[in-house]
Amino acid sequence: MLRMGRMVFDCEERLKKEPDRKAVTIERFRPIILVEKCFAWDEDNWLTVHIGDVSFQCLKPCLRCVMTTIDPTKGIKDPKGQPLKKLREFRVAPEGPMRDDCKDNPIFGVDAGIITPGYIHVGQTVYVRYKSTCLKPTPFYVA
């Protein structure tokens, strides 16, 4: 599961408008790899990801569950269901086959499979190949 740091910032900005809001950290989303310095929601357009000698195939959007509502430091569920409730307002799959599969589960990050195994390290540059509908050759970094 790949996550982008800007996504959490974007989600937090949207939550600022909510009364009695609590801070949302990346730990709520339990990333395996956190990619920094890229645009929020950029992973929607990723086809493959390359970090050092390791390559990943982006398989599908990552569906978020009720676990995101639990504060990982205290083990207490958010009484208002945040940030899941807020994500449902703007990050559900578009109508069509993808929506049929995802239902109303919000999307946050991308599930990826390993093409070429190896080791990655904090600070390495991340290269992305975009889907043919979106060409942005931008290097990012592993946080």
C-alpha cells in the first residue's frame, strides 16, 4: 500500500471546517510506503512506481475502512467517524464498474504489487510512470 503525505494534509484541511475536529495523522492510514513531495491524490494516475531497483505495479485504489477512525496512540474510535466520514464526501469511486466494486468505501492511496523485488530506503527518489491519460515525469521521495 502506497500513501502520499499530501493526501493527509488535504484531508486535514477539509476537516478544519468541522466543529470539534481532532488532528488526523498518517498513522491512521497505516501506510507501508509513504511518498512525500507529490500532489495530493496523484496516485490515482500512477501505473508503475520505481524506487531504486524495486518496481511496483499499481493494481487498484486502496479502500479505506473503519480502522481509520481509531486513534492509533489511544485505541479510541472517533465518535464522529472521522476521517472516514469526510473522505466519503469527496473520495468515493466514480459511477460505473469501479463504483460497483468499491461501493461507498472511500479511496485513499493505491494498492501495488511488486514487479522487481529489492530493498528501498528512506530518502530515495521515487519515479512514477503515469497512465497514458496523464503524463507528468516528476521525481518524488520516500519519507
